[in-house]
Amino acid sequence: MIATFVLLSITINAQIKNAKTETVTIYGNCGMCETKIENAGNIKKVAKVDWDQDSKMATLTYDTTKTNPDEILKRIALAGYDSDKFLAPNDVYDNLHGCCQYDRVAKVPVKVEETTGNHNNHLNHTETPKIEAQEVNQLKVVFDNYFVVKDALISSDGNTTSIASKELLTAINNVKMDKLDMDVHMVWMKVVNQIKKDTELISKSKDINKQRNHFTTLSKDIYSLLKVAKYEVPVYFQHCPMYNDGKGANWLSKENAVKNPYYGSMMLTCGKTVETIK
């Protein structure tokens, strides 16, 4: 048994570069829990989770240059499983199969970050908003750069659109996932890969038509993100019914007045506001 475990560890470490291994407690009940916990935590060649049903202990092996235990445990929490550090969202836990609903103990919600050296829990009223502001401000830079890309498309300027997209990509890559609030983090994990892909493709092209094509899916994912993360001012979700052979396309704007990024001056005011996000 020991020899098998050692061999397994060597194999995993060989697959994951810069590997570090830690053990943590993750709560669950059964074989179904084991599958969900490990699937949520595993990322090929980046992170590997091995959870033991009897001891509730999980062995985390991860590439220290690409991830960390907090990111792994947050993904597992989003799948419905508490650890001693992160609490799963109540609605996700409630939707687990009956046999998977382990006994929960009181824990600190993910969005609360304890301050070093302060163990009396007497946080004053000015500290909590500061934490929330840091979480939102990370994505504010992403949203701000999205609006710059949108404005460049309105001008039908492929070169400026490309440059603005590179700035957007930098903002996306600078987001620290472990600092995001739980509901924002959940959406971010779903959309970040597609957002990066669309932004990169826009940045690599000077063809305004290709850029606009990728902007449609980029806008869809930014909309999903903005719905949970919010913005400092109202944002208008707008729709053009003509684009893509009448299939239509959406975008986001800080202005209620319609300025269409899919047609520019050709049909600048084509479209309407369909939702105001506050």
C-alpha cells in the first residue's frame, strides 16, 4: 500500500512541474462526493486532488507557479464542498444529492478575509467595505477597458481596437481570483477562458469585421460578469437587431444613447437599450 502511494505521488509530481504537496480537510460523505471534489480541484498538469472518504483528508499537488491551495479549495467550494478555509454557497450545498449532504460546521464565508494579528473579531464598520471595494475594483479595470474597445469599434478603427484589446487582455490577466467575492468568482471561472480567447483574437487582428464578430461573444460574457460584480455607474445593455444577418447582437455601454459598435457611422443609432444594470 505504501509503495503504491509513493509510486502514485512520484507519477503525479512528474506530470506537474514545480510541484508542491499539501494535505487539507474537505468535508464530504461518499464516493460521489469523492468524484465531484477531485473533478472540481483537478486541472491537467497544474493541480491534482486525491480525497479520502474515511479521513476527509485531501492531498493537493499543484504547480506553485500557476495556482495555489486557495484557488483549488475555492473551486471545490463552488462545487458544494466545505473546507476549513472556504465555505460552499448555501444554494450549491442544498442542491447536492441527499447522500452527499455532509454535516456542516460553522466556518468563515469566502469573501471575509481575516486581518493578520487581529483575533478578537471586532472589525470596525470601515474595514468590511474596504475589502468589498478591493474585490470590485479589480474588475472595474476590466470593464473600463472593455468600454474602450467598444468605443474603438464605434469609430470603425481596427488598429485602435487592436491596441485597446491588448490593454483589456492585460487587465484580465491581472485579476486575482482569490480576491473575488464568491458569487463573482463563480461567474469568473465560467467565462474567463472565453473572455481571454475573444480578447486575444481581437487584439491580433486589424480586420474590423473579424473584431466585431469576436466582440459579440466577449460582450455576452462581460454582461454575465457585470451582472454579479456591478459597476460604479449604471450600465446599459443594448441590442442591435440587424447584425449577423438579422440574428442580432448585444453590447454594454455607460451611455443610454445608442452608438452601435457593430456598424459604426453606417448605422450609428441602430438598436435600443434592453436593460439597465445598476
